[in-house]
Amino acid sequence: MREKGGEDMEKPICRHRSIDDDWLPLLRRKSEMTLAPHPYCNKCGLVRNIGPDRPRKIGFYVDKLSELERYLKNEDSKGGKSKLTEAQKRLIVKDMAEQEVFNDLYGVLASTQKDKFIEIIRKYRPDIAKREIKYHLE
Ligand SMILES: [Zn+2]
């Protein structure tokens, strides 16, 4: 049953606005006390990821899933792991689409997305090793 006006239903998504000359000094390592300026959202306070570990749009991961699908199809034909079914693929894509890390890229790290991608695939296909999925993410 759906409840209208429920607290966790339809929470407003922040559109994230950074003020360019109002950057947050980010402490990198406690020992070095290095300050790296980062823009941050002046509405929700989320720090924007401007580092090398940049996130990708969901399409990137759907492409990677297709690569994995081809790999599994080949494995299946050799008598190895079974291929990815249409239902599994649909569920994985649906789960990804519902994850904030694939939709709100502002403060997300690519490594967080990769971990989530692996987690979702292994939810439906625990027989696929993490390293096999990682290999297809490179
Ligand atoms: Zn924001």
C-alpha cells in the first residue's frame, strides 16, 4: 500500500548549485594538513567530486553489463557459467536506476559506483566473482 505524504516517499532531489568563488577547503590527510579547495552545494552542503575518481552516467554501466553479458554467453557456450537471462538483466538495470549513486553524480566517487554495480550484479548472480566483474569494468 502506498501512503501519500509519507516521510520517505518522493523526497525532493537537490539540484545542487555551487558558488564558484565560495569553495570549501577540503582536508586531504590529517598528517599532511593539505587543503584542497572543492566547490560544494550551497543548498544541501554536498561536496562536489572534482577529483580523478569521477563518476559515470548510468549508460556507462549498462554498456559494461552488456560486455559482461557477452562474456557469460561465451562462457555458457563452453559449458562454464550460465548466460545472463533477460530477466536478470532487467532486474539489474532496474536496481541501478533506483540507486542514487547512478543518478546524482555530484558528490559520488567512481569507486562507490563500481562497488554498487558489483553488489547489484552479485545479488542476482552470486556465482560471478567480484574480480570477473571488475575485469569488465576496466
Ligand atoms: Zn545540493
